[in-house]
Amino acid sequence: MPSTEFKDYYAILGVSKTASSDEIKQKFRKLALKYHPDRNPGNKQAEAKFKEISEAYEVLSDAEKRSQYDRFGQYWQHNQSTSYSSTNTSTGVDVNGMDFSQYGNFEEFINELLGRFSTPGSDTKSRSYSYQTSTNNGTSSYSSNSSNVNFNDFGGFGQQTTPTNSEATINLSFSEAFKGTTKRLNLGSETVEVRIPAGAKPGTRIRLAGKGQHSPYGQQKGDLYLNVKLNSHPFFDFEGDNLVCEVPVAPDEAVLGASISIPTPDGVVSMKIPAGIRSGQVLRLRGKGWSLPKGGRSDQLVRIVIATPKEINAQEREYYEKIRAIRSENPRDSLKNVSL
């Protein structure tokens, strides 16, 4: 048998019957945050409570629906406690222009008020209705052709009940990232100064608390995360936490060994190249790399590239030919036994 229990929407939201629309909205926001299914996964009681306060808000936030509810709700209780004669029941009860006899119970009136179900004598197809919440970014809507509403399906609603975090990319030079710097960012409504700590590198995320998007159910803002991107550098690059670079050496330096100058973030240092080094071999300058978040420095990796001269003078050619004539080692000896 259908329920005839009167639903006191004012009591459900915890507001008085003289509450303003702003008071009703504020109270709904508070309760929606508390009982939303996204915050209470698997909690059927919370889901039912959320559905109840949403229904109450849908009626009380609409001036016309609230007026009808106040009129009908007031006389519904009177109707339940008053006995009517058989002559009255045959004609129906009409109070303030409302014909109560068309509804079997108060639930049917609410369904009609919300447009969720067909009423006696109307088309038998269920009617669609929409649920809307006004936000700083516009209005979110959910429409349904059924009374069985899945509150997890409100498009984006669950995410909008909490402050929204934002992301942006900030471009830095290698020098700015290594030493640290201050940047001024225009966030639309305000300009903020951002301190970039020394040692930022690709993949570093800088959190700006309270600089994200507003929550539609309050003035609290989410956070803004800045993803660091470094402009390309002609010499330095990253390999994990370490800096890496390529340094060319002449054939004679590779054969005989040498002491050469290597650029580092701190300036130029001298590095010893061992005799017989091969192209592609990596040497390590310890503690000369990037600043680490926990302190200290990573290493700088120096990849050796033997630079063959494109142009040589007559004397250099003469000596190279002499070296070729007396060379004792064949660099391709290991290839003699290679086969499929």
C-alpha cells in the first residue's frame, strides 16, 4: 500500500518554513557534501539520505513548487485527521483550488510535483525530470526517465562537491631551474609570485595551495600544480637525476690520453681522459651534476665522442699515412668470425 506519510522537507533540510532561498541553498550544500555517495561508497543509508535531501531541495529551491508544497502540505495533515461524509468523498476535496481526490496519497502529489511519475488519468508513460546544481562554472544537470535514480551517475557531480585541483606547465631555462628563481604568473583573477626552488627538473611538480578552481558548494579553492618543463640546452641534458653531456676528443687525445676542460653548472673543470678511450665511453664527474631535493648534488656524466677531422693539412696527412703504415692493431679483428 502506498505510503501516506507527510514529508516535511523543511525538517529534512533543517531549516524553518520562513527560510530564505539562500539559507536553503547553504543548508543543502552542507548536507550534500556530507551524504553524497561518492564520499560514502557502499553506504545505502547515506545514499538514501542524499536522495531525500536532494528531493527536498528540488522542491524548496523552486518558488512555484515550494508554494504548491506549502499549500498542499498544510492541508494534507488536516485532510488525514478529518472525516468526510460519503457525499463529500464522491465529489472530492478541493482546498484553495487543489483537488486532493486526484491523488491517492501524499507520495503521489510529490511525484507529480517533481514530474517523476504519471498520475491517475494522465499518460501512463513516466515523465522525465532534471536535477540541477548551480556552480561557479555553470549548471550541472542530470535527467532521468525513471524514479530509480543512480546518484553515482550524476555527470561530474561527485567531483564538483570538492575543490577541483588544476594543472599547468611552467617553462624554465636550465639556469633558472638549477639556481632557483621567482616567476610571476597571471591566473586570470590574480597575479601571483611563485618561488621555484633550486634543483627543479622535468617532472617536478610545484603545488600552489588554494590557487585551483572553486568548489561549487563553497568558497574553498583547490590547488594548482605547476609541471616543470625545461627549455632545451645545447650542451646539458638529463639522465635520471644526473646531468649528461657529450664531449668530443681528437683521435690523438683518445689514443694518447689528455687533460681537457669540461663545462659544468658551476663552471669549467679539468678532466683527465685516459689513453685508449673509446667513442661512447662515459666518464663521471662526481658531485658536479644537479641539485637534489634532499640536499647534495648528483653526478655529471661525460660521454666521449671521438671527433674525426673533416679537413687536414698536408703534414697531418703525411703523419696519418705513416701511422696507417706502421699500425699494429686491426680494429676489425673481432669481426672475422661473425656469421648468421
